[in-house]
Amino acid sequence: MSKGKNSLEKYGNPCITSIVPEKKLDISEYELKCQDILDDDEIRYAALLDESGMILAGGEKPGMTIRLSEEQLQSVCKELASRVSKRKKFDDQLGHVKYSASRREHVVIMSFPIFDKVIMLVAESNVNIDRLAFRVISKLGRQWGEFVGE
């Protein structure tokens, strides 16, 4: 998103049908949610990804870097979406994943599954992961529990 376009302008489709019958994700709503999440001082990047890792909404915080080229970012998004999808096979035994996090030397990368989509965040490396997750879940709204089957 480094060229100043948000993903809604880039990809156009405001509603994507999810795998859950009768449910649609309003991409423009998630563009706003990602912008709200980016208001957090510890977050550098927030995006809604589809099941293949394509960016549907969101992007990086203006003036911040996520330390990845556009090509590297696309690769990370694809890998993250794949991992989120693979974790679902254990949902019956272990319950739905609320969020996952990977603490790296320079950043923390987090994922929040929403139906067959995922919110991906890149945050500062020193962030308290559980506190940040709570703030993000609060910004996703009360319907977030519905996305993970509650």
C-alpha cells in the first residue's frame, strides 16, 4: 500500500462472500477497522487478507516501514494465510484460534482469523502481545466472536 492507494481502490470489490452461508464481509468496513487498528501506536501494518493471502483492505501506517519489500510482503501474506488455514483442522479438538503471534527480532506479526479471511498485523518488537491482542479484538467489535464460531 506504499503508493497511497487503499486496497478498496486497488481491488474494487466491496463485499466478499465467505465460506459461511449467508455471511458477507464488507470490505469497506474492514478498511475502516484496519485504519482504526493502525491508530494504535504499536502497530505498523494492519490488513485483511483472503484465504490465498491477497490483501483486501488495510495497509501500512503512513510514515512507518514494515521492513519488507512489496514482494516480501506478498510472500509473508501468502504464508500467513496458509498457516491460518492449516490450523483450522484442529478446531474440533482444540477450539477455534483466537489469534496467533510470532515475535521476531525486529517486529511481531499477528493473525486474527475471521471466517476464511484473516487480519494480519505487524507491530513493534517490544509489544505486549496479549494486551495488543485484547485491544485489536475490541476494535474488531462484538461480532468478532461470531467469526470464530462462538
